[in-house]
Amino acid sequence: MADAPPRLQRRPYEKELLRLQGELVQLQEWVKATGARVVVVFEGRDAAGKGGVIKRVTEHLNPRVCRIVALPAPTERQRTQWYFQRYVEQLPAAGEIVLMDRSWYNRAGVERVMGFCTEPEYRRFLQQCPVFEKLLVDDGILLLKYWFSVSADEQENRFRERLENPLKQWKLSPMDLESISRWDDYSKARDDMIDATDTDHAPWTVVESADKRRARINMIAHLLATLPWERVERPALVLPERPPGGGYERPPRDPGRAVPDHAATLEA
């Protein structure tokens, strides 16, 4: 196995990330102008870096255009529906981008490994998923699927960091920790999933994420290179001059309703 590339240094990372984020803004304008519908699926191991990439993709985008879908566990009613039904409700309308922080592939991963679905349900998913995605693509949806790959050692290091950092502990759940003891089960589930759902109309793209910075840059660059977007000229806006006041006098402001100046305590 080839040695992993060195960690991307902060300065070139931040410079290139800013450039790519500028192009994402341009991509957003193209999506709005053309009425394109974009779905990007983010899958991978726990702590593989999906959330960090999604955060950088959306950082400068309009949430009315680009939204994140991260569905909770299905309700009792949803469990009786066609499996893909609750995901269909989240698909984009014209001029929208949907980023799926995990997706319908839950059935091929955690549901299969943890026994949350039956074997017939799992087999039915593998049969229906390529057909479902073909329907999306044939209807004009631009569908991209990314798998974030991380080693067992790196995953454990990231779990340990989250466990020890009060600001990141919310990212860790008993289900996440279960993935350590079930590493091989998840590996087989991933390989079976890729084998059944890596199609010409909806191929998988693997993102090596041992280096989070490199993974973010590589994924965003690939996204921009894959979608058939082009720059759209926005109409020029001119800031109007403020008209003279009409003599309106505002009532006195109640100091008791103002936010206390907490910042002042930092200057003492």
C-alpha cells in the first residue's frame, strides 16, 4: 500500500478552500438561474469527516438554496412506509441543492450491521436502490455519491478526541462506539453496498479522509469539476442614496430591554 500523502499545511489549505468556496457561490447562482436540482450523498465510517466537509461546503451558501438533510431514526409510522418514501420528501425542487448527511444507504450500513432491518428488507433495498437512483437521474436530478474512507486507527483517534473534548462530546454516541467492535462487519457491509449500487448512472466516489484538510479540498474540487455548471452574471446592484428624514421621532428606548454588554467585561 502506498504511503499516505503528507498533511496539507494550513496556509495553502485555507487559500484554496476560499477559492473553492467562491466557486461554490457561483455554482449556487447557476443552480438558481437554471432550475437545476442537485443531490449530494455523504456516506462513510463514523468520524470519517463528513460533517466537516458539509460545513465547509455550506459556509457561504444561501440556506434557502442549499440545505442539509440529516434525518433522525424513522417513526413507527415511517417504518410501515416504502423505505425510500421519507427520503423522496426531501428531494430538491428547481433551483435547490440538497446535501444528505447520511441517506437511504442507512439500510445497507448501520441497519444491516445492527440488526435494525430484516434480511429480506436488506436484500430488497439492494435490488431497489439502483432502480430508485435511475429514476432520479432520468428525471433530471444531478446525483453525486461520496464515500469517506478512514482507517481504524484514525477513527479511534478521532473518537478519543471527541470523548475528551467537551465541545465535541455531542458528536459521540453509543452507536458510534459500537462501530469499533464491529469494524469488520461494517467493512463487509460497505463492500456489499458498493458492489450492488456502484452504477454508471450513479457511481460512488471515494474520498480518502485520513487528512481532513486534504479530504475537504479534494471533495469540493471534485464536486465542482463534476457538475455541468458555468458562471452566471448577476445583475449589477447600486446602493441607493438615503433620502432625507421626514421628521419622525422615535420614542425613548427602554434600557431594560437591551442585551447586557457582556463584551465590556472582557475589556476590564
